[in-house]
Amino acid sequence: MSAGGAFGGNRGVRPVPPEKGVFPLDHLNECDLEKKGYLACLKSTGFQSEKCRQFSKRYLECRMERNLMAKQDMSELGFRNLDEVDTAPDKNGKLETLPNEADEKKIAS
């Protein structure tokens, strides 16, 4: 029998918590549109996350606004000012928008 725990773990070694701590899951889907926009962008760009930074930023801002994560300056999360965030054009060369933004533009027209 090994000197580790019942499942091979090392007893006596304490787990290290994540650097940013624990944050609540979005059980009420409060940031679902932002999440879906980001995932759609990833899929359309072949999972090149750098091309979807504006969607990632919107998702994180949504989580902070709804207290689903600690409020933090976006520069601490790897974002500089808004003008420097890369945008990902769609197949027609237009910027992609979230589904609700497209609906708002149609209504305004």
C-alpha cells in the first residue's frame, strides 16, 4: 500500500486556493447574452481569443455590475483603454454585435 491517501493523494498537503478567490456562478443567466456573444465570436474566429477581446470585456463588466465577481479595474484584467481593444470583423467586414444590440439597431431604424 502506498503512503498517500486512499486515492493516491498526499495527506497533509493543504490545497492552495485560486489567486482571485471564489466567485458565484451565474445561476440566473444574468450575463447570458454576453457569454453567448463571446462564445459565438470564438467559434467564428476559429477560437482566436485575441480577436474577441471586446466580447470578453463586456462579459467581465456584466459580471462585475451584477456582483458575480469582485469589481476590478479592467487594466488589471489585461485590458487597456477601449480604443486599443481589438475588434473582430465578421465575414462581410462589419463588426460583430451581440444579439440584443442587433435588435436595438433594427428597432431604432
